[in-house]
Amino acid sequence: KSRRERRAWSFFGLDSTTMPLRLDVKRVLFQRSDRVKGVDLHPNEPWLLANLYNGSVHIWNYVDQTLVKSFEVTDLPVRTSKFIARKQWFAAGSDDMMVRVFNYNTMDKVKVFEAHSDYIRSIAVHPTQSYLLTSSDDMLIKLWDWDQGWMCTQVFEGHTHYVMQVVFNPKDANTFASASLDHTVKVWSTGQQVPNFTLEGHDKGINCLEYFTGGDKPHLITGGDDKKVKIWDYQTKSCVNTLEGHTHNISAVCFHPELPLIVTGSEDGTIRLWHSTTYRLEQTLNYGLERVWTIAYLKGTNLLAVGYDEGTVLIKIGREEPLASMDAGGKIIIAKHNEIQTVNLKSLSADSELNDGERISLASKDLGSSDVYPQSLKHSPNGRFVSVCGDGEYVIYTALAWRNKSFGQGLEFVWSYDSSMYGIRESASSLKIFKNFKEDKAIRLDYHAEGIYGGALLGVRTRDFICFYDWLDGSVIRRIDVPVKHVTWSDRGDSVALVTDDTLYVLEYDRDVVDRYLESGQEIGEDGIEDAFEVAHEVSTRAQTALWVGDCLIYTDAAWHLNYVVGGEVTTLFHLDHPMYLVGYLKNLNRLILVDKDFSVISYKFLLSIIEYKTLVIRGDMAAAAAALEAIPSSHHNAMAEFLEAKGFVEEALAIATDDQYRFELCVQLGKLDVARQIAEVLQSEKAWKQLGEMAMGGGNLEVAESCLAKGRDLSGLLMLYTSTGDAVGMAKLGAMAREDGKLNIAFLCAFLSGQTADCISLLGEANRFPEAALLARTYLPEKMSGCVAEWKEDLSKVNRTAAAALADPAEHADLFPSLAGGPPADEEVFQEPEPEPEPEPEPEPEPEPEPKPEPEPE
């Protein structure tokens, strides 16, 4: 800071040099194993390469925590290994003085050669050329060229003890540095036999070194057995600073490629993180795996791999989300470390050709630098100011000229809905609210606050809940028991999205209810005002970034889909091909603006008229929605129809749908048979005709059903229709259609049910079903039996002559078929009208009994 600013800090009683760098350290991979002597990270795959003291090399996938490949390289320790990603190789150096190169995809050995006369300590891969550097206990450094058959093109001599590590200079790959137990660092150029210069300063042997990669500083870092870490300026050849604190030999050092950190590892078992500007110790990590032997990083990420006596750990320090903020007019401010740049989208006109997902080519402009290392950056609601917070401090700059407007001490900074108000988290139990850049009120908390959020209310997050406070009087509005990780308010302040690890909650905030409650003078309980919020929607998703555009919530999820939510319905706009982060919406271009971790600006088309239409539909104002539809291009009408259908407005969906297939489905859904028939004539789809036929049949319209089923070639449906109605003419037509389409089973049924037995036998013959044809003829047409048997025997003889010869032909062996002799043709018996049975003769009436003769009267 300038002298004037430092005096100002002192005036306020603040010490700007004592605030720690706020670092979030997350463990990504933890694997126990034998002693790990070297690690490396693949630039394209989520792979960690680990070489072990037991002679093995492992490749771990740190995303799914699985062992991808394992190589038994040798029986002796493998002390170093490196990916050569552009060749799909890795190279390993071991105590048998050999270098082995493997293809990690096929697991084949590419090359094995003896590189030194003693243990191989280090390997370095040239970033662009086909060069490999090796160093050894034989005090030599060798340069190998794989394009020349792994020829040793140069030997570098000069060290008087073991050469422990070699690294190429990332800013000038024609130079490299070496660290040795002779207490020196030497800087060399390829093509020269002697070192350019030597750096001396350690009291004991030097085990490790690394170049600074994050900026323009010509710095080199070394660590030695004197327990010291030294930072060197290799241009002035002087020691810039010495870091002390480890209690054992320093075994690994590096500059973090993305954060202002120096990382050191020691045989005392700890990893120490130091600020690369102030050289202050920020954090000490100990994972209980005994001595640290190696550290590796991956440029462009916050990943750091560490090899220990008892395993491997991969950690992520800080966040990879780029620091960028956009005002309503399209001015984006970006923080690249302490450097602040701006990209202005205002120069784009409505006629600009912008393609979805493509990088927008715009020149960036340097605004200046930040007085603190930025960990958050945000425009005020009116866009006039930009807040930067980091290192336990905040600074408010003017957005236009990047002038310091205000500053102070705070772990976090957030803007209110009003640009004249903002809040800071001073500590875990203390908040302060400022108005017009002056402290307005303080809030003391009886719980441990982990984060704060701005917007219509001041949100305070803990591990288990979030509590919202009123900006004006600091009163509790509502406590919500949800473990929140991100909060975003709509512009009008009546909706808020709460993002958790697995759910996105959309809540409606009722300001009128809150105002009435406060005016009533009732006491506010610990949980606040119960009716202040109402859950509108709940979406199961892992949202990454989110913002409001009007009444619509836009968000990206863990699968990197760009989605939006209206009325509880989630719609996927686009599938992103790599991680991108939402920063705003340009209304004049109807485009969402995103930024990736390389600070490329990408846009996607998003029409506000669509959101307005959907909102009106949800509210039930269909007349206003119909008027809003006129502003939506016809190419989007089909999507609007799908939305209407999902909301139950099927008739309205049919009215605006443009796709014939979709309109047909809506007609079927509504039972509009006549309209569906008209659309089917356009579609000429057999599937559509079949659907219509079933629909007509279900409604009892058999004539239409027959026509539709015939056009759809739905033979099974026609068979059911004709058999149900006893339509002999239809059966005959269906049999011909089935035979034409090769559906012989349906053709057979039609013929059989129509009494056309000869046709049945013919169909069985066409299908090479000769045994069935013969048996059918035996039962129904005996005169056809001989011909069927002949065909059967001919077909069977191709497979088994003996079996074919055993078949008896009734024409040749009539004695074997006695039941066929003299009988009428079977089909006549089956299909002829049965003769009426003779009427039984009437039984003769019984004769009446004779009347008895009267007895004579006695005389």
C-alpha cells in the first residue's frame, strides 16, 4: 500500500500486515501405500502418477478414487517419474540406473536404457521439445532426445555431490536449474557445457528447487537439509528471502501456480503454506503420513499432490471459479491475482454475430491493481462501485477509474439492495452494516458465522442454518434450517434462491407481511417471522452458479448444464462443453454472459419474452400470455406449446404448436380424430395411422378405423377388426396384403378362417414348413397329401436321406393309410353343409282299451 494508505490504516487502528490469507483446503484424494518418492499430475486426464520406493508406479483417478493402472517397474526404488502427455507416455528413473518409458494406455514398454552409473534422482520433461533431463548421484545431468532414438545429446558436469533435482525454466525452456547436495544451485543453458551461474547460500545440501510460474518475477525457490527455504532472484543472483519454521530437512518446494502461495514440504511431516508476497506463514497441514518427499502441482488448477512415507494426498486450495463481476450495462471486471482488467460488452451492437458457446473476441483493458489479494469481487447494485475482499481486508473502488473509495477490515463483504449500504463479517461473531461509507450499526451473534450474503436481506450462514437480518434495524427476519452454500436474490427482492449441496430452493419473500409484523410491535422470536418466506419450488440438483433474470432463475449444475427454472419447471438451455460461470445478462442482446477459468467470455441466447410468457401462464392470465406470445419468434412456439402441455393447457398448446408430429400427438391426447386425420395425411407415417386406427376403433368408428389401419399397414389390427365383424371380403383383402408384406402367419389365419385350405397348404410350402403342410393335407385335403409328402422328402433329404426315405407316400403305400380309401375328401366333410337329420317317425298312438262288457243282470 502507499504511505498515505498505511497512515490511514494506522489511524483506524488496523494493521494490514497481520491479517491472514483466507484459504479453503479440501482433500480430493487420500491413498495409503508404501513410501511415495515422486508424484505428477496429468494435464488432461484426472490422473495422479505416483512412483514408490518398492519399485511400483501407480496411476490414480482422483475423481472416482480408483486405481487406473499399476506398473511393476523394478525391484529397486523408483525415485522419480513424469508424464509425457503428448506421447501418452510416462518416464521413470530408479536405483538400478535405468530409465524406463511406458505407454500408459497400452502398458507397453516404449524404451528401457541405462542412463547413469548411480541412482537416478530426478527427471524433467521439456515443455515443447523432445527432450528429457535426468540427474543422478553420479553428479551428472544428461539430456536425452526421444526423436533421435533416445540419444544422449549432452552431458552437464559441474556439481561435486549428488544432483537431487532438475527443472526447466517455464519462462525460457532453453535454460534449467539443478540442486545438489554440494550446497549449490546451478543454472544451465542447453547447448552449453558449463553453467551460466551458481547460487550459494544454504548451509547444507539442497534437496529441491522450483521456478516461479505465476507472473513476471524472476524467482527460484530452494529447500535444503539446513531446514531453510530460500527465494532467489536469478537475474540479480541474490537471495530475496529465507523462510524458517520446519523442524527437519526440506524435501519439496514449489510456487503455487494460481494463488500467492509458496508450498514447502519437510521430513517433519508437514506441508506449510506461505504468502508469496509477505512471506508470512499462512497455514500448516499435517495428514499423519510421516515424512513428506515430493510435491506436484497442475498449472491452471488449484490442485496440489503430495507424496509421503505412507501414501499420497491430493488437495485443492482455494476455489477455481474465476473472479469476475458484470454491471447491468455489460462492463465486466476481472481479477487475475492482484491485476484488475476490464472487458466492455457495450461495444457489441444488436446486429453483432454471436454464436452460442463461442468465445467473444474483445480486447481487455488494464484498470490497475488491487491493494489486497482478491478472494471476492462484486459490483454494487447501481454499478458505480466495485468491492474487493481478501486477506481479511476489503477495499471499495470506483468502477470507472478504479480509485480507492473506502477500505477496512473484514473477512467478507456484501452489498445491500441499496448501493449506499453494505455489510461486512468482522469476525465469526460480529457483523457491521455501513451506510454512505460510515458505520451504521453492529450485530453481535450468539453463534459461529461461516459466511454472509447480500441482497434484500443480510444473510448469515452457519454449518446448519442461515439467518436473515433486516438491513435497516438489524432485526432477525427469519431463520431457515438449511445448510446453504450460496444465496442469490431477484432484482425486485421478492424471490431468493438457496443453493445447498444437493438441492436448489426457491423461496418467495413477503415484505408486506414482515412490515405489518414489525409495525405491530410484536416480539420477534429466535426463529424470526414465520410467514416471511414461503417455499415456491424445490429442485434436486447440484447447482454451481446461479442468477436471476427477471422472475426466472438461471443456474449451472454439476454436470455443466445451463438450466432455468420457471414455475418449478426446469428447462435445459444448453450443454456446456467445459466449466463456465454465470456473471450476468445483457438485455439489449438477449444473451447470458458466462466466464470460464481462463477468463474467456462466452454468451448464450436467452429471450426474456419467453420468461414473461411462461410467468403469465403460471399466473393464469392467458389473455395477456396470448399477447406476449406475439413477441416470441415462431421458432420457439413449439417449446412454448410443450410448456403449456406440461401445465395442463393442452388445447392452448395445440393452438400454437408448429411441429406436425407434436400437433398430431396433442390431437390424439384431446381425442380430436378429424384434425388428427388431416395431420396424418401430411405426416404419412404408418405409426400415426396405427394410432388413429386404434383411436377410431376405441370410439366405435369402425369405417374410419379400417381406413386408418389399412394406411398404417396394421395387419394385426385389421385381423382383429375383420374377425370381430365377420367381414369375409375384408379377410380376403387382408390375406393378400399380408402375403404382399411377407406376414405369412396372418395370411395363413385369413385363409384358414375363410375355409381356403389349399391356400393354407400353399403358404406353408412357401414358408418351407413342409411337415405342417403334409399333416394339414392329411386332415383336410387328402388328395394334396402326396404332393406335400414329396416336397417334404425332397427337403429332408438335404439333411438326412435315411429319414427322408422313411417317409411313406400314400400314393405308393395306400395300405398304410386305410382310413383314406374310399372316403370323401376331408374338406367336403368339414366345409359342406351338414345333411339334416331325418325327422323321427311319430310313435303310434296307443289303442284305446275296450270297454268292459256289462255283466248280465241276474235272472
